[in-house]
Amino acid sequence: MTIAKTLTHHRIPGRSEVALTNELAKGIRDRFNKDRENRFQIYLIAAGLRKRYLNKRTKEYSDEFREWFDKHLKKLFGSLPNFTKYASAGDVVAYVAANTSDPDKYLDQLPLSVGTLYEISQILTGNGEDIFKLCLQYTAKRKSKNSPKHEWTTKRPPLINAHQTESKVRIWRHLWDNPPEKKKRTDKRTLLMGQLFVSGELFDFDKKTGDKKGCVDFPQVDDLYERIRSLLTEANDLQFKFEENYEYLSDGYEKRRNRYDPAARILNLSSAKKTRRKRK
């Protein structure tokens, strides 16, 4: 039995089928390449649909699109907000293909995860093209929002790389936009004023569709963090400090979200249809 037929029947290959041969290596590489191209095409199509049917003024999809989406695509993408993340991923793929010095190199450098690409798209739209291109070359840091470019530190590997995770990009964005304050030698801000908690429903996702469930989503967490930070300024820096638990929340959110990522289901359905057509 060939490796293709083995995988079609969802059975772990036997010893002879996973012998370390050039043919097996080529088969694995081919599958990775096909998976990458399939995902990129899904993202690009989603971006094209959003560009045509999303009203730029109201930020709402047309009734025609909503009806068509509910009929044909809802089982694949889940909710429209989730579909929009695919579209944002497509914007990243399209930008890299059209606006970089070596499109093939940088397309290979992009991660496949829709969540990670969505976070990367927020760098492009929120921080600008220059910072986005910097992230294709390095992982940058700065001491403050007002730090001049010559004081930024840049290290490799680049932030945007094929193995990057959604959580790490989100945390990088968080630290880039809100650089941590320089620690003081003697910090007297030690008295606990209270504790702030978020609902455990932050990590709740629909097991079938991958849609976000519950009373709170991560953008609301980001928004609250921003409002708290806005209250802490240089004028009260000696009196108060706010210790964040951002990395823990971001990591937990990503793990739960990826567990029910509908992207795998889309690709599996596409593969199943091709298999049925071959059998016919």
C-alpha cells in the first residue's frame, strides 16, 4: 500500500511504509508544499471576498454575501468574525507577494496558522509597512515608544518566521506598543490594592466550529489593559504600578483556539472531496 492510500484510510503507516527513503522524504515535502499553497489560496480568496462585499464605511458585509456565506461557508469558517481573520491572513500573503524584494523567500517565511497570520496582519495595519518589513528581517525591541530608531535592538531570527506562534506575535505587539518600564533599584510599590480577574470563558471555543464562545474575547482583554495603562503616567509612576499577566492569558487563548482551528477541517473536507472524485 502506498503512503497516499495509507493516509487516505487514516491508518498509521506500517514499518515498511516509513522506511527512511528519498521517496518518503519527497512525499512528505510534497504534502507540506500542497498544504501551504492550499491554505494560502483559502486566505487569498477570503481576502478577495471581504474586499468586494465589506462596506468600508459601515464595516458590515452585504446582505447578499451574508446569505451566501450562511448557505455555503458557515460550516467551514464558523462565524463571520472568524472568516474575517482568514481574510486578514490573505492580506498578509498578498502584501508579501507584491511588496517585498524576494517574494518567494518571504512567502516561505510566513507561518501557516490563521491565528498567527492574523496577528501579523495587525502589525501591517497597526504599526505600518516599515515595521512589518523590519519584522521580516529581525525581532526588534525598544525601550520606550519614543526611542529613536538607532536605539532599537534587532536580533535574529526574524519575528515573522515559518515556525512562529500566534501567542508570541501577540506578546511582541503588546511589548512593542507598551515597552516595559525600567526597573527601579528600590521599588516601594509593594502594597496590594486589589486583584483583577477575567472570566475563564476567555478560553472557551466551540468544539465543532472553532467559533469563540463565552462572555469575553481577547480584544476586550486588550482594551481593558489599555484603559488601565492610560491611568498610569509619569505623574503617578512613583506611587503606583500594574503587574500584567498577559503572556499567560495569550498562551492559554492560543492553545485553546488552535485545538479547534477550523482550517484543518477545511483542508480535510477538500481532501475528502478529491478522494471521492478519484474513486468515481
